[in-house]
Amino acid sequence: MPPLYAAALAAVAALIAWRAGTLTGSGAAAAWSIGFLVLHGTGWQGGAVLAAFFISSNLVSRGLPSPPPALDPKGDRRDHWQVYANGGLAAVAGGIGAVNFNLGLWLVTCVLAAAAADTWATSIGTRSAVSARLIWSGRTVPVGTSGGLTARGTAAAAAGALFVSTVGALVAGMPPLLPAATLIGFLGMVADSTMGALLQGRFHCAACNMASEWKVHRCGRPTARTSGIAWLNNDVVNFLATGLAAAAGLGTWCWLSPA
């Protein structure tokens, strides 16, 4: 897609998302940059995959009842860190698409399938009435704990990966992309949960006597680290998980390519 058209369409989409309250100002700027690169490198097809991820993720995040108050969410409006954590590598894939269109579109789909799987799992799984279990040890933990899985959240992850992969396979005209990206997306969620359970920093707010995933609690008070790597927060974990999905997508592409 010509740069001017790509920039204009990405700007319209980012503005709509900002006005709808799904993105902060910095999040909208980040979304514009990702949308521009995806549209410029992979055309309307990549834009369709990006829209499938973004629209569906916002519907499952905002269209359901609020999660339990014991959780420590960052907020309903995604900032630039959250946007780049989930879609930054899709932008890189869009750049690859400017050189190799099919490969770029393949990677965009794999990355966003993983991002959708994690987003759907978190949004739907945190509404589960059944306690979650840590993916590594099987220990029961409160719903919403990083690394904790529920049956509902796991099914949602599979559905999210399948939805984005279906759109990608249809617009790309590449049937093998459907099973490949679905599996890669689901495994990306598993990798995200594993890193969340084993490595992600965990903190405690003494003022509220509540667990947190952030160095500063939502009440505004600094927290104390209780386990994990301090700098490895949820945004970093999401970025690493999509990175693994991109690597798996590239490996699958090389394996399936006749050359």
C-alpha cells in the first residue's frame, strides 16, 4: 500500500480508538506507527489481520463484566508500552512484507495470533469462578495471577488464536497458515504464562496489603518486590512471547517453503 494511504488509514484507525477510550494518547501514537508499517508492507490484507486482533481484543476486554477487584490491572486504556508489547513485532513483520509480501503477512498473522490468544485468555479467564492453577507447578492461585490458567481462559486463548489465524489464512490465500498460526498463537500464550509464573516480578503494596505486578501500586504507593525479576513486567513478558511466536512463524515458513 502506498505510504500516504497507509499513513492516512492508520491515523484514522488510531484516532477512532483514542476517541473510543481504548487507547491513551501515547497508545494511539504507537498504534499509528504499527498500523502504518503493517499496511505499507502487507497492504489491506495485513490491515485486516491487525483489525481482527484489535477489534476482537477490545470487545472481549471491554464487553464483559469487570474483573475481580483484587486484581491490579494497568487500566482499560492501553498505553504505548502495552501497544508495542503486543503489536511491535507485527510492525517489524510489516517491514519484512515490503520486501517479501507473503512472508511478512505470514509473520504478522503468527504474531497477532499469539497476542490475541494471550489477550482473550486474560480477559475471559479472569472472569472465571474457578481458581486458576500455575502452569508450572499446578498450584492453585487466585484468578488473574500471572502464569495462572483456567479452563475458560485456555479455551479463550485457543479461540482467539483461531479467529486471527482464520482471518489471516483467508486474506492471504494460504490454507497452511490456519493450523500453523493457530498452534503458534496458542503456544505463545503458554510461553507467556510460563514466563509469568516463573520469572515475572511480583510485588506487594504495604499500604493496601495487596499483591501487585507493578513497582508502583494503583494507589500510587511504591511496592516491595517479593519474587521474580523486577524489570520483567507484564509488558515485557508479552513482548517476549510474541517474539517467540515470530521465531516459530519464521521457522515454520522455512520448513513449509518449497525452496
